[in-house]
Amino acid sequence: MLHEYGHIAILVLIALIFPAGAIVQSWAFQFAGIRPRVPSDPVKEDTYECGMVTRGPALTRFNFRFYYVALLFLLFDVEIVFLFPWAVVVEDAGLAGLGKIAIFVGTFVVGGLYAWRKRALEWD
Amino acid sequence: MPTATDHWYDFRDLSNLSRVILEGIDSVGPSELAYLVAPLIGFVAFFLVFVLPSQLFLGVYGERRIIGRMQARKGPNRVGPLGLLQPLADAVKLLQKEALTPARADRAIMWAAPIFFVAPAVLLFAVIPFGPRMVFADLPAGLIFFIAVSGLPVLAAFMAGWGSNNKYSLFGAMRVVAMSVSYEVPLVLMLLGVAVFANTLSLPGIVLFQAEVNLWLVFMMPLAFAVYFICVSAELNRTPTDIAEAESEIVAGYLTEYSGMKWGLFYGMDIGYALAASAFAATVFLGGWSMWGLEQWVPPWLIFVAKTHLFYFVFIWTRGTLPRLRVDQLMGFAWKFLLPLAVFNLFLVALERLLWAEADLGDGIVFAFAAVNIALSAVAVWGWARLLGYRPERMPTRPRLAREAGGYVPLDDPAAGGR
């Protein structure tokens, strides 16, 4: 089994070299003069904002509801991680195991319902 | 009954080729060399032979051709016969494009983002079984590996949005993260249902299970399949749900400041991820390389490729048919509608699995389960939608032009009422 994970590790290296090669090739073309080397107009290097002159910093404030989504995701994702070991032993765990899992999931469902009640799922 | 043999020329099982090559290397060199070369052969086999041509000719050429057909235009038809060389022309164009990096951008993050976006796409295909023995790495937890790796491109997309130092890029990146994160939960819960029913986390194991009971899991849990399709198209930012790249709202999302080869990597691998999702759906829901005994006569990998491309065609189809949805609609849909259905499906399937194991009902009972599940899924979708207050839209059965003017009448056709 570790044999297979070793293959995956080598494949990670290959997978990183493949796109890096594409970018190195793009540099090589730049030095070979196939690709434009300096921007023909300094305005091109400006941050794009629909053709207008760029105003203000880019890292502006954004909707706070993204934090709600992130918290809800953490809640449910941790739950799912704990469910995976059960998925392969459903038969051994039997009906009692299913009941315990139902209680476990039930607590998260209550949490989700609370978030729903508090209007954390609305995007106004 | 013919089955695949171990000869290298038996095209029904292409893993023979790599085995012969590796045995040859093993006989002349040290055994470590064969171990190091094996991933390279795998990369060439599944990526350079299957994924790249599929990307170019189905993803780039086929998608534009089919969408063109759906929108009553021709699509690319100038470069080469029927426009078949269009993907190559596009690639050559991308190679010589001017690649700009904005002066205010975070250069290191902006360069690293495409690399980290492409790498997981290659890894995803490592656990997909193309045939009975044609799997790169038969991991016992292949399902978890696939889910974990398919979460990585979100990080790269956020790097791209943050590194560009552009308002639209940042908004796009935030939307990508929020969307992927919301749709990840029902998606993984549905796949958990698959793992529960097949009682294994290995992808070849899931295919073997479907071949044994002679029932694809799409019939066993149609709800899971439908939710998988919706969630995956949301995570891939494909058109009905592509609010992250909505060009009418936020220029091009996190890709706004990208150009040249870096943009090409993002664009190409978007198709790569859609292919990976199709391959995964074909494996988990559509029976993989098995096809009710047909795999004895047709090469199993050909069946698998056909199913993958069929699923990808449905992606193209929805893209050509449906308009884009709003942000609030999509987020509410994931949490309020899909998540409860996913929990329902998980417990339904777990109960059926227990019933199957305890009550000694035989293998034929899965067909009864499938019928029950199809009925219950329809009832659950309809009932939950009604409970949430979704109503079918009242639409006039015929558009106004057809109602009042009797439809489009060609002027030069006397038979249709024209002059």
C-alpha cells in the first residue's frame, strides 16, 4: 500500500514540473523575442478597472456573510470527516451504530437550523 | 467467453504495455529505476494520451462546436478540415501572447497560482480506474483522495485573486471560495452515501460492486447523482453557476489580470477538472468500465471513455441551455435545499444497506431498493421544495408573439400564410 503512495509522491513532482515547464517556456519565448518583451504602453501595467483610471486600494471591504459561510462549512466538514470511518463498517456497527451516528448528525442539524433561524443563510 | 490476456498486444487491457516496459527495465537495470519510471509511464498514459487530447478536441473544439450548434451558429470551422485544428491554433496563439503582470500585483503568488492550479488536475486521474487493471494507484481510500485533491484548486484560485491585487479578482476569488465551500458539503455527504452502500472507499472496489450486483449506482441513488451534477458544476464554475467568473458583474473574476500562457493554464485545466469530474461520475455512478457483460467484448477502457465523454457532453448541454443564476439564489440553494436532501439520502441508504445485510434478502433486493429510492427521491425533492415555499413559475404556455400573431410567418412562403 505504501508502494502506491510512493508512486503518488513522484507523480506530485511530475505534476508540478509540467505547468512550471509551460511557464519557463513562456519566459524562454520572451527572451527569444517571439513574445513581446516590454509592455508597449506603461498604462498596460496598471490594474484593470474597466478602462477607467484605477482608484483606491484593491483589498477593499467585502461582505461579512462570507465568514458565516466559512464557519458553517467548518462545522459540517468536520462532521463529515468523522463520518467516513463509519461508512466502511456500517454492517458491523449495525442498527445501534446507525442510531449513534443519527444522534451525532442530529446535533449538527440542530446547529444548522439555529444558523438558519438566525438568518445566516440569507444573502440580502 | 473472451477475457483480456496478458499479451502486450492485447488492446483490451492497455496496462499490459506498461507492465512489459517495466519488466524490461527491471531486467536490465536496478529495481529502483523501474519504481521511479512507473509514475512517468502512468503520467504519459492517462494524462498525455487520454486527458490532453480530450481537453483539446472535446473541451476546446467540441464544446465550442456544440454550443455554436445550440445557439444556431457555426462555431469554429476555418482552421483545418471542419475547424479541427482550432485548438492547436489557439495554443500557438497563447504561446506568443504578451503576458502582462500588473505593476501593483504580488508577483510571486501570481506566478505560483497557475502551477498549483494545474498540479491537482493531474493527480485526480491517478485513482480513476480506466479498466479492470488499468488504474495508476489502487488506493484503499481512493474516494477520500479524490475529494481531498479536488479541493486544492480552490486555494490556487484564491491565490490568483489575491495576488492580482485587483478588486474584481478579489471579489471573484471570494465568490469561488464561498461557492466551493457551500457545495462541498452536500457533495461529500452524497459520496458518503455511495461509500456506505458499496461498503468500500476504493474506486475500483466501487466499480466491482456495481458490476457484481448488475446495477449502476445512478439507479440506486438518483438523488445523489443529481446533486453530484449540480454541486460539481457549481464547484467548477461552469455556466449555470459561474458567478465567480460572471463577466457581466465582475469582469472575469480571479482571471481578470491573467494573460498569455498563465491564463492558458487556467483555461485548459478548467476543462481538465470538468473531465476529472466526468471520469469520477462515470466511475462512481455510471458503473465505470462495466456494462452488463459488454466489457467482455468491447475494450473496458473504451466503455469508460465513452461514459466520461457522455457525462462531459451533459455539462456542455447545460451550459448551452441554462442562464446564469444569482449569488444569493445559489448559496441559499446549497444550504437550504441540497444539504437536507443529502442527509436524508445518507440515512436512507444506510438503512437499506443494514436491511440487506441483516435480513438475508439476496442480491436481487437491490432492484427493489432502486425502485423505492427513485420514488422516495422524487417525493423528497417535491415535498421539500414545497415546504420551503418554492412554487412552479406560472408561465404562459406560448410566448406572446405566438399567441397574438400566430408565430413567425415567413413572408415569401405562401403555404405558411405569407405573400
